[in-house]
Amino acid sequence: MRVHRVVLNSRPGKNGNPVAENFRMEEANLPDELNEGQVKVRTHFLSVDPYMRCRMNEDTGVHYIKPWQLSEVVDGGGVGVIEESQHSNLAKGDFVTSLLGIKEKGHITVGSSQTMVVSGAAGACGSLAGQIGHLEGCSRVVGICGTDEKCSILVSELGFDAAINYKKGNVAEQLRELCPSGVDVYFDNVGGDISDTVIRQMNQNSHIVLCGQISQYNKDVPYPPPLLPEVESILKTRNITRERFLVLDYKDKFDSGIVRLSQWLKEGKLKIRETVINGLENMGVAFQSMMTGGNIGKQIIHVSE
């Protein structure tokens, strides 16, 4: 059986910006017969995500994800339907997903009037984290993103109390205005100057959830990237925790998390935004766009009906 697949064509290098040409699509053969325990899945949607930038390097810099190999298939999250099955627990017509992956380490206390700030707030994780912050008890949630359109969507559609376009005006001044009582919880997706600015306005005994550092992924720095000495000093003097959020550490909570998120979605309490690009051949284009802020919500590739 002839199929199409996307492989890693070249590496951008640790200090390089990824481009669409780092990927290429090619044809390959699949066996006609399935072995016991195998299934054949028609892919409907694929996900491209910031962490994939690390997999483009020869060394990811972390122990829990391996680098992609040149001329080998690039793997990631996706949704598809089973067309044939030799697996005892999976049948033809079943929908399946891979690499599922938010409610941990936030230290949110109901009734405590906490203020939460989310950077990368219009992305896949940030847009959900802010909404969940409200649902879990934060009295105020402020998002930081890169366009006026994204700011408008965060406030008018996704329930954020306010949003800051970091490309316009002074972020520090806007934070002081929008978070007059300081910041209690910071959901960090970007790192760099924006995170330094937020940390300077965080309260005593507050918390940073370190989800991502997309502003640093094209740089040859360790993960998580080191902080400026001044910012590191703020963490110590104010007793601010800065904990890495790794979804793979919570596999035992995947099922319960999906049930709760699904219920919020059905009740209209959780809104989902997606940016969809059609065609497997456009994976590189989608990835490059996502890495430069071209997406609102989850960046998805529509592969087939």
C-alpha cells in the first residue's frame, strides 16, 4: 500500500530559525497484511507544536523526548480512524489519538482573589490555561500575546479579563495597570524578556508554571534557560516557585482530565480555538507559521476527511 509521509529533510541548527524546507513529503510502502496487535489508521488531523523545534536538533537537550532523524518520519500528536485492526481492544471505525497531553502546579486557591498572567495566551496551551485558571478560582486572568486580533479574541471569546499586545506599548506599565494587586500565578509559555517583566511584578509566595519557552527555542541554551541574576534574585527573595510542567509526568490523570475538559466543553465553559491548514504537504508551512505566532489556538493540519 502506497502512503504519503513527512520526513525531516534538514536541521535548522541550534541557533537557526526553522523553515518549511526543513521538511519534505515522500511516498512509502506499507505491508498489505497486519500483524497481531497492529492497526491501520487513516489520519484526519495532525498537530504541530513548539516542542517539536527541539526535536529538529541533533540533541533535544532533555531526556524525555528524542531528536528526529534525518530522512526519517517526524512523529507527533494526531487524530485518526481505524480502517483495519488486528488488535483485541480496537475495532474498525474507532477513533484514536496519540500523544495526548492541565491542571497541575498552578497553586490556585478558590476564594483567594488570585491574579493569573498567561504568556503565549492565544496559543494552544495558553488559551486553555487562562480559561481553566478562571474555572479553578482565579479572580483575574490577563493574557499576553502578539496581535490586537488575538487580544480581542482572548477577552471577547475566551473570557480573559484583559489582554496585552506585547508588540505595542510598555508591557510593564500595562501589567501594573491591569494587575494592580500584583501577579500570583504566571503560566509561562514564552520565556525571555516578557517573562522577566512579569516576574518583576510577582507577589511574595507566588508561583510560575513553566510550560514552554518558545522565544528561546532557536537559541543554543539549556532548558529551562537561565534567568538574569536580578530576576533569579527576585525568585529567592520573594519565595517564588518556578516549576517545570511536563505533561508526561501526569499520565495517571489523562483519563480524568479528558473527562473534565470534555464536560466543560459540553457545558460551554471552555472554548476551543484552532488554526487549520489543509494538506499533509503543508506541514512545514504550518510549523513555520506556528513558530512565528501565525496561529490562534491549536495549529492543526487537516489531512483527510
